[in-house]
Amino acid sequence: MELWLSWRARNVIVVLLCLLALGACNSSPPVTQPVQFNHLAHTKRGLQCNFCHQYVQKADFAGLPRLSVCATCHRAKISSSEEAEKVRLYVKNRKEIPWHRIYRVPTFVNFSHQRHVTVGKLECKQCHGDIKDSAIPQVRPAVALTMNKCIACHDQRKVSTDCLACHH
């Protein structure tokens, strides 16, 4: 009897460890950006997402802000913020800011920002959370982009859930 309990206890521990490891694989590691970008400060000044993420309506990818976009305002000192000063120095030195991508989908997923934003009329917050209201950068995705979440959204909007619509 003790052997059976011991075997069962070992199996429970193994299953729990596997579930823990699986959960660790599904969560993205935290990302530290080179500049602690304040989305709220920029949206309060009337900037829309597509001012910095210039390809969101034109391509599969939204794009990370190019230095030339930042230089539009940050050539001169515009605030006392240390983070704004970091941007100004990148501009002064003509060195692209090495932004780190946070959101990724598997390579077998065919995702298009253009299709979702222009055709589907989705707002950024539906997949990216309330990032426009955040004074600190995200360190990991605010919304887990899972197949179940995508299917639920497609069902709600009555658009294709055919596998080949999104997978190749």
C-alpha cells in the first residue's frame, strides 16, 4: 500500500512539475526597453498609435518606431524627463533606438495588422490592452494572444475560423 501511495505521489509531483513548466513556456519573459517609453505622455499630446507604429495600416507588421519619427519632436530638449533626454541623445548621435519586440505569434500563424485594423476595424487595445494609457512600457504582452482568444474574437465578429485563414 505504501508503495502504491508513493508511486501515486510521484506521479502527481511529475504532473504538477510538467504543468508548471508548460505555464512557464507559455508566458513571455519580461522585456526591458532601452527607453522607458511613456505612451500616456504621447497620447495626451494627441499622437495616435500609427504616428509611431507607421505600418499598422499598411502591412502585416505594425513596426517599431524609427529614429526619424522620434526626431520629429526630440531634436531639442522638450522636457526634464531623463527618458526624453535618452531619446534626444539617440537622435543627436543618429543611432536607432534598439527597441525590443514584445508581441510575437508562432511562425505558422499568418497575422496581418493591416487586415485586422483596416478591414476588421479592431482597436489596438483589443490585442494590446490599454497601452495608450500607460506611463511605463509593457514588460510582457498585456493580452495573451492564444488561439482560443483569436477564435473567440473571430466567432464574435462572424469572420472565418477556417484553419487556412490564419495558418499556413
